[in-house]
Amino acid sequence: MIRVPIMADLFAEGKEPEILFWVGSAGSFDDRAKKITRAFVKILNKANVNFAVLGTEESSSGDAAKRAGNEFLFQMQAVTNIEVMNAYNVKKIVTACPHSFNTLKNEYPNLGGNYEVLHHTQFIQQLVDEGKLDLKDAQLSADRITFHDPCYLGRANDEYNAPRNLIKSLGASLVEMKRTKKNSLCCGAGGSQMFKEPEKGTMDVNDLRTQDALETQPNVIATGCPFCNTMMTDGVKNANKEETVQVKDVAELIVEALNL
């Protein structure tokens, strides 16, 4: 039984959770990304984290609108979210979406939304460091994993270690692509490109990035972003490698390794 407390319900009982889990648009509506959401909630439950979600009160972070150039729509969405979160006295936010992570962390403060914001891999690493989540006996069936750096986690916010440390702690071999960390290549979905057709060229960006990953001969291409997950999954399909290579979020790998 997965336990997902709703902020309004806790507030009505006079309770304030320690963590707000910002689910994000992909994690709420995309069928594939919902599996990432469920995996992370299983980890939160396993570690007995005091958390809640906004549920129907959560709107888009506004990232897509801002990247597409609609600053007016972004500010409308952001201010609405900030008013809701400030009413609940939210102080700490964790999200599995680097797009939401970057927007909430770096762009909401200018509009009155000041919170401690963590990517889910950063928060899971904290749980491990504090002894709240034990990965000592974690064991994956996959033995070769390569990690694709999400742009808004890596280059935009300089976080490269948390996802890699977690993967290494699961007993798998982490193999790096030729373009990695600060030199990583975008999956092709950032900057609202997810929602439009690509410009003319010789190859789609996600296919090129998937080639980088497949050159490492992995069992799994690991991601820390639902958008990257979609683009890399499409790339694996286009390369006809679906039977031998899986694309999974770091949270999903942890749940699999712990058999949650």
C-alpha cells in the first residue's frame, strides 16, 4: 500500500509535513513518468519521511511557458503556486523533475517563493547519509549502467555526484559516456523542445544522445528526469535496442534493488 498524504488534509488536522513532494506535470499525467513518481513515493515511505503532495492544488511550475518565451503565463503560474505553498508554510521541496527543480529553486525567489529545493537524487542521498535508507544489501540484476546528465540538474545546477553515488551503491558498474557531466549532450527535450517538432537536420538530438549511451554497451540507461526518460526511451526504440537496453530513473533502480 503506497501512502501519499495530501497537504490540505494534513493542514486541516493542524499538521505540517517536513517535505513537500512536487510531483510536476510529467509525473502527474504522463503514464511512464507516473511510474517514477510511484517509485520515489515508495522510497519516501520506506524511509518514513514526513511528506505531502499538493494534489489538485499543484499547477505547472511554469518552466515550459518560460522557456517558450511566455513570461506572462510563467509568472501567472508561478505566483499561483507560490500563494498556495506559502499558505501551507512550505519550507522544503523535493522533486523528481529537474525542470521543476531549477524553476522552483532559481526563479521562484524573485516572485516571493523562497524554499529549500532538492532534486530527488540529492534527497535520497541525504537519507542514505543520515542512515534513514539502507542500501548496503541493495543489488541490481543489471551490471552495466550509464547515466545521462539532465541539463537542469547538471550544467544548470552543478549536481553530478548524487545520482552517480546512488547508482554505484546499488552494486552495478557505472560506465560513463564520452560526453558526460559538464560536457554532456542534451536529450533534446529542454527549452520546451519537448512540445514541438524538431528543426530540419540529419539526426534528432535524442537519437544522437542515445548513440552516446549505447556505445557504452549498457544494460540500463539511467536518468534523473522524466523528459530525458522519454527522449532516451524513444532513442532506444529508434535504434531497435528495446530488448537489450532499458531506460530507468535512479529512483526506479533503487526500488528494484531493494525489492520495494
